Amino acid sequence: MFKFFKFFLLLALISNLELKAENVTQDQPKVVENKFLTEGKNDAALFFQKPQSGIMHEIVKTHNIIMIVMSVIFVLCCALLLFLVFAFYNVKTLHHEEIQNHTDLTIKVIGHQWYWTYEYTEDKIKFDSYMKKDEDLIDGDKRLLSVDNAIYVPVGKNIKILVTADDVIHSWALPAFGVKKDAVPGRINETWFRADEEGVFYGQCSELCGILHGFMPIEIRVVSDEKFAEWKKDAQSKFAI
Ligand SMILES: [Cu+2]
């Protein structure tokens, strides 16, 4: 990079000296034939007409140098951007988003107008999850986010999510987990996450799916293994398939 600036400075210095010398000795710069852009292409359609004065020769010469320098900078910047965006960041993240080593629990998510159905296929549990109405809210609930039946997952475990829909396209999005998958009828999309901490987290449908699109939130409770086992036992009697 330093060499490049050195070259540029030298170029500017030489041009300046040339101009000074010419100013002293003659009225206008001496004519230097420049064939790079003009030879054989002087019909003025794509390029300039053939220069007819010393000044125009100098202008064409300067233009040629700037074009070369500008092209080099453009190519270098594009290469750097591509490297940063694809090679360094995006591909790695996409890879992590798609690939998991093993699965501890699989949950199937089905989008409906306008609620979600969750299926813990291996544990034979299936239930619907609707947003709580204002009159049903209790202390600690969040208006427009809390649901009647939240999903439970154990902390620190790999959870595979299979997403599909029953009627129109929905999207199952949980910002805290970096998860957002379209729920498309007739197709099963797959994603996964592993929660680092226990807690209650919320998400929402993120694909316009009709009049109540804004009222089909997602509530997920990340709990310890023991609490998850308790919930599972309860759910197996309450929501048995
Ligand atoms: Cu929606």
C-alpha cells in the first residue's frame, strides 16, 4: 500500500515539474502523441476526437492515468468487500445455522391462521398455542406476547425445529436465538438452536399471513432438565397424541 502512495506522489510531482517547465518556456504544453485512447477511434462516437492541441494531449494523458489508478482501487475494494462479506463472515454463520452435530430434542412447529401447533413427536405430545387475551393476563405476562400454552425446552441442549404450515405461509421467528424460518404449506424447513440460559423468551410470526398475523406470538420457556422432565410428564397426560 505504501508503494502505491509513493508511486502516486511521484506521479503528481513529475506532472507538476513538467507543467512548471512548460510555463516558463512556452505558452502551452508541448504536443505529446497519445495513442492509448485515440488512435483509430476518433469518430467522436465512443471516444474523444483526436487531440489537436497540447492541452488536450495532456488532458487525455491525465485521464488515462486516473482511469488505470481508479480501476485498480475499484478492483481492490470489491475484492476486499467480497472477502469480508462471504469468506470471513456470512458463509461461516450460515454453516453454523444449518449444521448441528447431534439432536437432543425435536419439535415440529405448524403455523395456522392464526396460532401455532407444537408437536414433540418422540414424546407423543401435541398442543395448540394461542395468544392470551387481555382479560386472561396474569402477573408477569406480557401483553401480545404471552400465550396459553408455551413450549418448554431444556437448557444447553440441541433442539431441532421442523417448521411447516397448514394454510398460508407463516414464519417462526425467535430473535434471541437467531432463528427465523418460513413455515410453508407442503414443505418442512429445518433449523436448530441451543439455549445458553434459562428464562422466558418471545418471538412472533414474521410473514404477513392474514388479518391476525400480529397476534400469533411464540413463547418459549428454557428450563433445567428436572423442570423439563416434570413439564413433559404433565404434558403427556394433558396433550397426549
Ligand atoms: Cu403471520
